[in-house]
Amino acid sequence: MSKQIKVWSYSSLKTYKQCPRKLKLNKIDKIKEPSSPQMDRGSDIHALAEAYVVEKQKRLPMELVRFHDEFAHLVTTNAHAEEEWGFTKDWEPCGWIATNVWVRAKLDSYYTEGTHLTLIDYKTGKVYAENKGQCSFYALLAFIMFPEIQTIHVELWYLDTGDKQEDDYERSEMDEMKLWWEHESRAMLADTIFAPRPSFKCKWCFYSCNKNGNCEF
């Protein structure tokens, strides 16, 4: 019987758009990519940021200094860090490993001020325009999690470059946002073939046949 993606995330959808076969090999066939220096570095920097915010450390790690003032503000607002959110097909909050979980998101940091919420996602590496779509995804989930919140500001912090991508949302947009993300994820969730989408990126892909992987490209 053909298998399908049952639980998704923004990163799953991003991978699917790059190459459906890559998503299948990783999420359905459970062939995990080995870690790399870039992946390890990203994880380490995220851990530094979490520790600074949660433990209210006095000294900001050098890897975060381009956002010195912003991190100081997170500490003063008692920001939440590294929360794991799960939602059902009806967009109802549920546990991360609940039997009916349908979509997941891990939040780097957020804080509230009255009926306004600010949400931050940390990035390492270069700025990519397509990453801004993640702002809408996170905003939708935050509106669902916090019914009292009326406005949301989302920021993507590029810790290596000092750049930001950001956007603002109002609760009145929530229904439209749900329809958008249901549409965006529909092809991925209905797929049973996961045809490869070869591109120049294949030469770096762990699953490429050139790297003795499980893909024909």
C-alpha cells in the first residue's frame, strides 16, 4: 500500500517543494541524513540563544552579538523559548505526539504585550526570500494557540548577517491563512508517488546516486 505524509511541518513542505523524493526518503522511508558541520553549527547556535533567553545570562555569546539589543529585549519581556506546538486537521491545538496531530511547529521564541504577540525564528546562513513565507505559517498557529491575541509581528533573525525578514498579521486574516496553508500542503499530503525533481542541488544531496544514495538522480 502506498504511504503518504500524515504529519507535516513548514520544513517538510519546504523540502517537498524542492524535491518530493527527498521528503519521502527522509520522512516515510526513515532514511535520515547524517549530521554536517553546518547542521551542527545551526543547532549549537540555537542552543546558545535558548540558554541566553531562558537562563537570563548576563553575557551574550559572540555568535549572537549582531542582535545584542534584540536578545536583551527578549530577556526583559520574559520571552518563551523552544516550545513545541501540535495541531489537528481541524486546526485545534493538540500534543506534539498526540495520535491526531496533523501539523507541528517548534517555536524559537515569542512574547506577548497585551493582545499583541511578537514571534522570532532564528536563522543561520544566508538570507533567502522564500523564507518569509514562514512568517505567515507561524502567525496562523499563534492566533490559534492564543485566542486573545489580535495582532502578531513575526521576525526571522539571520544571526550570521544581522538581517531580518518580518511581517505583521491581524486576527481577521486567520481564516484566509488557514485556506492558504491547506492549499499549499494539499499536493504533498495527497502524494503517493513522490517523483524526484532533479536540479543542480542534486550534487549536494545526501540521497543522490552520486553519493551512493537511494535516489536515481
